Amino acid sequence: MTAPALPTEAAPAPAPTLHQPKRAFIAAAELVVIVLLGFAAHWCWQHGIQHFSYPLDGRPPLVSTRYHGNWTAAAIALATVAGVLLLDAIRQSLLALRTRDRRDKAVAQPAEDVV
């Protein structure tokens, strides 16, 4: 008795390359989100600070500042997310522009024949 024939495997799908021009669109979208997060962080920070002035007789007014932790924390969190997205936007743009496949270099620069 013979073993059944094994099915022949199809050629494996090529691995995704790093150089993908669509990454530039992703980086552009991230930059738009970064700007929006920056505006939101500024808005939250401004809402987190309140200035009070209490008038006193015969003396300059007593001025105090109150900081609201929830608004300040939200502003810091939004700025942190914007910073992480900025790093990723830089990475995406570099991958969209600079990285080339090694096979492309081999095709572009043919090896010289050694005699």
C-alpha cells in the first residue's frame, strides 16, 4: 500500500513590504487629528484654571487661582495622545518615503560580472 500523494503547496503570498505610499495618507490624517487634539487640550487647560478676585476695603483685592484637576488631567492626556500620534506620523511618513525593498536595490544595481 502506498501513501496518498500530498497536495502541492501553492507559492506563499509575498510578505508585505515596508514601503507603502498609502502610509503618507495615514500620516496626513494623523496630523489632522494631532491639530484637533492640540486645540482640545488647550480648551481643557483653559477650563481647568479659574481666577477669583475678592475686593477688600482699603486694600488691593485678594486674587486667587483655582485649578481643577479633572480638566488639567484631560488636557495632559490629550497632549500625550497627540505626542504619541506625532511620533507615529513621523514613522509612517518615513516608511512611506524612504524605505525600499532590498530586491529593488538588486534590480536597480545589477552585479558586475567577475571574470
